[in-house]
Amino acid sequence: MKILLLVAAAGLAMASASSGEAKTYRVSDLKTLRKLCAERANPGDIIEILPGTYYLEESHIPVLRSGEPGRPIVIRGLLEDGRPPVIDASKTNVKRGIFRTEAETHDVVFEDLELRNAWGSRFRDRPTYGCNAGAIYFQGKNLTARRIHTHHNEDGWFATHDSDNILIEDCEIDHNGTLFEGEHNATHNFYFCAHRQIVRNCYIHHSTEAENFKSRGHHTIFAYNWVEEDGGYSVEVASDNDGNTLWIGNVIIKRPPGGRSQRRILGVGDGTGVARGTLTMINNTIISTTPDDPYLFTERSSTCHVVLINNVFAGPSRRIFDRHGKGSITGTNNWFPQGAEVPDTLQNSIFGDDPGFVDLAGGDFRPRPGSPLIEAGHPSPEFLNLRGELEKVVPAFHPSRRPPRSPRPHAGRLDIGAFEYVAE
């Protein structure tokens, strides 16, 4: 597309095309960005934000315009020396999100941005909006965020029940959680409630108040993420989820002692309702840091079934399950520490003193030569999909602390855990 630099006083440069064709806009101020997102952008348009740090002065940037399937509106930061533009919300009170999509919004992509410092009630002499402001407040459907760094907000990401088909990929989400000391709902790196939601290849760490990933979504896929340093516990299928959940290929590490007292690593149900459906865990690596860490907690009202295939549970803890829920626990080909108690509904379990990682203390969880994890996994794991049908899956990627992800080689039988053995 030929770009015509038509620079307006408001800081807008537009790549023009004939009527009806997609346009590319370049913006250098938030007033213009706000007008494009709320009033002017059309399907296929690209809004490019020039490098720099932009301070939010309004309560949020409303995204009211929509794309079409295959022709989304793209809101994209332009990199400078590898750094994305920053939108900083430290000078205002934020109403739910720096960007906010509405229930009618659809087919929008956010890319290459840093979104930080969103608080709902920082300034008490202005209108306040509670204590759960996030980087993006997702409502609507067919919404994507990729290569976005969101940090030091009250919630990292928030998706409501009015959202569907949400994709978060190649993002870093860290140090989110409110510092407000009064009574408020807990805040998280992720608080997601969409009907369908996928979070993959993200680095999620240092939630400062509560969980790294809390989900009430109907159907959730949580794939190839590196998750560590939680403020409460790490990853949860929360109550009122209704549908099925897949956790595949993740590394999940419990924080060291300190901070909040909760030592659980994974949770099913939070006591506010009923966690339902089936959670399938395939080829995950879950690491405890103390002998008191329960790897998987199920709340007493939960009816969610748990299926474990090809996972490794490593570290000093022998407390695999803190089980109170009504759902079953089944599966096959998992590695557990010697002395751990597991139900006999888990088949082909492997017990040992050492999973054979390259460097457990140093966080290198690849199997080393001779590891009992090598070719010990079930070769064709399956999970219950959105329709409740069994679907085969082959783990396709290794997680990494930061994107990009690396392909997982596959030759013959799968290894146990998030990493496949590769000979040097």
C-alpha cells in the first residue's frame, strides 16, 4: 500500500487509499488514538502508534469500532531499538482498563505495546473506579493481544463473561496486583472469564497480590507458558467455569516462602460457586519449592474431573493432592517424587528421587541423558475439547521465559514434562 504522509495538527499521519479500502494511520498522541478507536477506524485499518511514552489523561481508551473476520482493526506499536511504545496510566484513575472493548466490539488486534500503572482509585479527589484496573478490559469477541508487556497494573488482563474467542500470545505479564490497603476483591496477573480463551507462549510472573492465572472461562487453553513467582497461588480453574480446560506444555514454579501464606501451586475451585467440566493436564512441569507445597488443590464444591498425562511433579514436596472436591482424578504416565501418595486411578506412574533435569536449582528443566523422563510419556495424549469430544494432541512447543517459543522435536514416544530430550 502506498503511504501518503498527510500530517494533521492533531498528530495524525494517514496512509490513504481509495474509499472502502483499508487505511494505515500513524498517531503520536492519545487524543487522536482515542478518536480512531472510538469513532473512525474501519475493518482492515491499521493504527500505528509512534515510539515514545504516552501518559493517559482520560479514564480509558474506548475501543468501539470493529473489524471483520479476516480483516481486523489492528492497534500496533512501532518499535524503536526493539522497544515498544509505552502507555502509562499513573496520572489518572482508570475505569477498568487502559484500553476497554465493549460487548459489541469484535475483531480487534493489539500488538507491540507496553501498558503500565493502571489503578482505579489512585486519586481520591477525582472520580474513582474500584481497585481492579487492568491493561486491557476485554469484552466482545475475536480479540487478540500479542507481544504486549503489561505490568504494575491492578489486574494484568481482565476478560468478562461478555467476551468470546480471546487470544493472548507472546506477551509478558508481571507485577500486577493492587497496593490498595482497604477492603477490595483480590487482583491478579490474569482474571479471565471469557467463553473461549487461549493463553499461549507467555511469560507470566510476580503477581504481587494473588494469582498468576485465574480463570472462570467456559473453555480455556493454557499452553506453553512459563509461570513463576505468584502472590497467592499460581494457576486456577476457578468456580463457575462450566466447560473444559486444557493445560499443556507449561512450566509452573512455586514462589519461595514469604508473602501470602497460601502454598498451593494449582487450584480447582475457589469456593464462590462450582468448578465444573474436565481439566486435562498434558506434558507440564510443576516445581515445588518447600516440603509444604500441595501441587493440586480441589475445593469441596468442585465437580471438575482432573486428567493427568505425561506431567512431572518435582521439588521437595511430596504433597501431590490436597483433594476435597467431588471430581475424579485419572490419567497415565506421570512422574512423582518417591514417597508421594497418588490414587490408584493414575496408571503407569513413575516414582523417583531425581527427575533428571539438566539443572533443577538453576531452572533448566530439560531432561539430561539417562533421565527417567525420556520416552516415558504416553505417545498420543487426548483432551476433552469445547464440544466435549476427545481430541488428540502432540505437544508442539517448548515454553520459554520470554518469547519466541521453540519447536518441540518429536520422534517416537513423548518424554514426560514440558521439554523433549534433545541430544547435544
